[in-house]
Amino acid sequence: MDIDKVATLARLNLTEEEKVQFKTQMDSILSYFNELNEVDTSGIEPMVTPVEVGQKLRDDKPVVWENIDQVMENAPEVKGNLFQVPPVV
């Protein structure tokens, strides 16, 4: 891997010492990826995450608030029983 090209793309100004250090690190990383490419993954389904993820949603039920007047006191502007906000374009 050409460390000068990567540094240019990343807009980094590297010293010669940093170039040697980063080249060693990049070679190590790329070597590991090559090792991973050798693993047989045939028959394995692609996945987004190794852990099953599900959403636990509560039922959306309307609730009548007893203290709506107290809530509206905190609003800078009110229209009826709603918060009034400036229009967004």
C-alpha cells in the first residue's frame, strides 16, 4: 500500500518517521484482512449484526392529562392547547 497516496487522500502531512510507522501498521492491518479472506464462508447467510435485534414498542394509547394548564404555562407561545412554534421551511 502506498502510504503517500493514503496520506494525500486523507490530507495528512506526515513526517518520514510517521510514514514508516503507519506503513508498518497498514501492512499489518491488510495482512489480517487477507487472512480473513481465506476463511470459508460458503453456506453462511449474510447478516447486519451477530445479535438478534428487535424493537420493543409499547402500545400507543392516548392519555388525557389532568395538568395540561401547568404544561402550557412553560410554553413561550400557545395556540389552543398546542405549543406554537415558528414555521420551518
